[in-house]
Amino acid sequence: MKKGGKDKIKVAFFDFTGCEGCQLNKLNLENDLLDILEHVEIVEFREAMDDKADEYDIAFVEGSITTPECVTRIHDIRRRSKVLVALGACATNGGINALKNIHDIDEVRERVYGKDKYLFPTIPVMPVHAIVKVDYKIYGCPMTQEEFVKVFKALVMGKKPQVPNYAVCVECKLRENECLLERGIFCLGPVTRAGCNARCPSFGQSCIGCRGLVDDVNQNASIEILKRYGYSLEEAVKRMNLFNTTEVKVEP
Amino acid sequence: MRQNLDINVHHVTRVEGHGNIVVNVKEGKLERAYLEIVEAPRYFEAILKGRNYKEAAIITSRICGICSLGHQMTSLKATEAALGLDVSEQTVLLRKLLIDGATIQSHVLHSLFLVTPDFVGKPSVFAMIGDYREAVLRALRMKNIANLVSEVVGGRAVHPVTPIPGGFTRIPEAGELKFLKEKLVNEMLPDCDATVELMHQLLDTIPNFERETEYISLQCDDEYAFYDGDICSSDTGRVPVDRYEKMTNEFVVPHSTSKHAKANRESFMVGALARFNNNSSQLLERAQRAAEKLRLKAPCYNPYMNSIAQIVEVVHCTEEAIKIIDTLLARGLKDEKPDQEPKKYGRGIGSTEVPRGILYHDYTYDRKGLIVKANCVIPTGQNLGNIDYDMKKLVPEIIDEPKESIVKKLEMLVRAYDPCISCSVHMLDVDFVE
């Protein structure tokens, strides 16, 4: 990648509405972090440092768009960034935040803030790409450190990062796990984008769909599969909604 | 004396979440001094409604990436209490081991990555790499080992995957625990000692400020309480956890999207310093020595010392983790069948000590095991009032210092509480109307 300004590539991290777990996973990179720092300059990262900058070669954006202020701020960041990467489920598809969207928004506000429901503006939860152009996406709740490092390195070397577009089942089979659906446990492996190395099924926990749906997923066929294992359409959609409200198109 | 002062620190850095410091002195009179919370709410309460009991901990984990384990543990305890699910002694031990790992991880992140830059006069931990390379590498190592505990037992450091209602989906193997123990004994303990030594050298940079307040934490008879206990107030003593509403009394203030709380006075403090003040005699031996060396003595009324209390707890949790691993290995690890059918339905309350203080989850389930009502009271929300009162006492004491110095001390004060603003805002209690 072409370097901005004097020397190192200028990298910034921004957080919108989310749990900051992906930010934490970056700090959890530990020793890799120091290696990366040899090649790039982190110019803005509010959770870890005081500094602020005007322009960025790579901007990593975490969290969902949930308020009018978020909309303004993401425009401003996009304007000053050469490459913008959405980081984690909240940024790539709205994540768990977007479950809010299936409820009546006025009712939700009133239940939380009562008579002050219009004190804090809120809008339906949106992924970053609903507002500005996103160049690359790093999926997952939380994103995996491996995928973050992979994408980061590719960008620094001027390459186009590749992410899987097949189902978690593929990785799960490669790890020779016993199929959870066969064991009678609900699992979203068949419809969820791989790249996590089937972490949850490998620990005996079902896939909860945190990396979003694979592109062009045949949702009706997936629902047929889940129905075959004894789950109703309503139940299947409810489970898929957990991390994918903005992607699931089938109405129960 | 300075007559006028206007401070507005927009989005305090090196804290989790979004908050602003607002201070206003006019004609010698303090008009405003508070921490404004501007984090965008996420309406978790709406998200939880109607969800299955197996999903509650998965969802509430996402309230906060830093405290994900704490939310999971508290959520599981609330669900188990409501549905009558039993857990084995092995599960309790593994959960305590997870809590030790998560506490070390969070405390190291806060005290060494976010706070220490203030003590050594640097804008960030990245800027410390030059002059304090060994300290930074050490902190990274400690975080690494703490995360390893979560990965081995929980399957992942952020949003762990194995803890479910009734137990674990996977029990670690003896070899994995032995490996963890080696890391803890051979690397973590020496790193703890070196960290205590570093903090000892930096003690003089900690602002000298005191304000006595009410300290609230869990307390139990047989250990320094993290996983379980009664609610203990330094003012009024112990009450059972199901009385938590009387000990929190949440209320809305106009300058914060997070609710504030009070118990017996206008405000109270939770977190490492509160735990230390209430339970310091139960700290394990090495942690006792660390406290002595760091001149931390109960009761301590200086909120800036919270970061030091965290270091002492890092030592304690390391010792405790080693003890737990020894016990687990001595007993032999057994496979568990965590999937149990609910034996009852209704309300259940769970409470644990998470890194930032006492956390409560309170759920009500219907006959189908779906959530009808949820309430979570977050440590940072409980601390917000206390931060405001500290600021109101601190500002007049330092009013004649240069403005930059006042701003720095205020930022350091907010940071000392280790506020987790995502947590405090993202879960607001609400009654569902069925």
C-alpha cells in the first residue's frame, strides 16, 4: 500500500455502538502487536491512547450505526480514510444490536427511558456499509485475531485480503467433529460464513451464526434442513436472527 | 484563588466507552462537576425478551467485550437459580478459575496499559515501548497467560463458548491444566513480583486525594469473594443478594445515558478498592505482602489507589488459580452432562464480583424457559455517582493548579475507577409488559 505522508502507514481505530470486544482482541494480539507496530503507525485509538490525527491510510471501524451522531461521524471518518475496514459483527451486519430492529422502536425507547424517551436519539441499527462505502470486512463476534492479522498484513503489503465464502460445516468436517445437528443440538453451521475454524462446535457448543450468513445463502433450503431436524420455521428464523437480523429475509 | 474555570474533555481517552468530563467554576463557585455519559444505548432489554434460557448468557456476554466472562457467569447463576439447575463442585471450581483469568486480564489491561502511561508521563502504552520496553513486554506476557486460562477453560478469551447453564460443554484435559499451572508458576508469579516492584517505584506519582465513602462488595466466610457471597456494605454490613434493589436504588440523571445508584448515602464505590476495604484479611499470602509493599491498607479512602488494589488482586488471583488447578488435578477431571431440563420457572438473581465491582443479573422466565423480564445492575453505573462526588471535592482542592494539571487529575480520577461505559449504558433495567 502507498504510504501516507512521511514514513509509516497511518492506521486508526474507531468504535461505534458495540461491546468493544473486538478492540480488546486487538490488544490481545500481544507480541504480534509489537511486530505490526514496526510497519505501521497507530495514529488514533481512543481506547488505548490520547493522540488524534487528520488523515488515515487504513481506518478500522468497529460497532454499529445506531444514532444520528454515528451517521455524521462515519461520514467524517470515511472522508479522511483511504481504506475503510468494517471490524466485527456489529460493523459488518449490525450483529446482536440489530435484534432491536424487530421490535417497535418507539415502544423500546419508552420502556427504557420512560417519559424521557426522546432525550437520546436512536435510529434502527445499521451496519457501516449501509451508510458509507466499506472496502473490506472482518467478520465475527468477536472477530478472530488470526483473521484480523491476516487482513491487516494483506493491506499493509498492498494485497487484497481473501475471506472464506463457504459454510462453517466445511471447517467443522475438516476438524472431524461429530455433527451437532445429528446429536440433536440446534446449530447454524450450515448457513454461517466460515473462517473461525468451527471454534464453537469444536468446543461442543452450537454455531450461533456470529460471522453472518454466507453470500447468496439459500435461506429457504437452510430452513428446510433445520425443519428436518425438528425445528419450526419460527424457531429457525428466531435463532438465525440472533446475529443476522439485517440479513435474514424470511418472515416467520 | 482562581475564579473561573471551564473544562470539557470530550470523549475521555483510555477508558472503555464514551464519556465526557464537564467542570464549570463561575466567580469562585463550583457550578458543575460530573462525568457525562454519552454512550449510545443498545436496548439489550428488548433483545432479551422472549429469548430462550440457553441464549441469555450468549446475549448478555455481548453487553461488554471486556467483562464478557463476568456477564456470562452472573447470567448463568441467575438462570440456574430461576430454573432450579444444579451445578457440580467441579463446575464451580472451573468457573472460579475462569474468573481468576478474566480478572487478571482486565486488571492488567487497565492498570498497566491504560493507567501506567499517566504515572510515567506518556500518552499511551505504545509510547512507553521506548523507555519502558521490559514493563510493556511483561504486561503483554501477563495478559497472554490470563487469556490462556480463558482459552483453555472457556474456549475463547472474549465471549467464551463453553460455559452454559448447568456446567460446561467441554472439560479441559489434565495436561492442559498442568500446562497452565506451569505458566502461572514459572512466568506469572515472577512477573507479578516485578510488577509490584514497578508500581512501588511509581507510588509517588499517584495523586494524594481522599474522600471517605460507602464501599460495597460481595463477602463470604471462607474466601476473598468473587464468585459468590452476600452483599456487604462498609456502612451497614451483610445482606443476602436477593435484597440487591435496596442496595442499588437506581435513578436517572440528565447528564448520563446510564442510570446512577445509591445505597445508604448519596453515593457508594464498588470495585477492587471496595473489595479490598471489605475483605482484605482474606487475601492470599503473596497478595497480602504485595499490599504491604504498595502501602495499601484497609480502609483506604483514596480512589486513585483502585489501580493499586487491582495489582494486589492480580497477585491474589494468580495464587488462587494455582490452588484451584491443584485441587482439580488432585480430584481428577470428570466429564459432565450439563444439559438439564428446567425443574421450575420464575425469578432468579445472580451476583458475582467482576473486575469493576459487584454485578447483578435478575431474570424472570415463563413456563417455556423464555425470558419475560430482565434487570442487570452494572458496576460502572453504581460508581458514576461516586465519581461525580469525588470530582466535586477534588476540584476546589486543586483549583489553583494550572488547567492542564486539573484536567489530567480529573482524567486520572475517571480512569482510576476503570469505568466500563459500554456495560453501564447497554443494559438498562426495564419491566416487560406481557
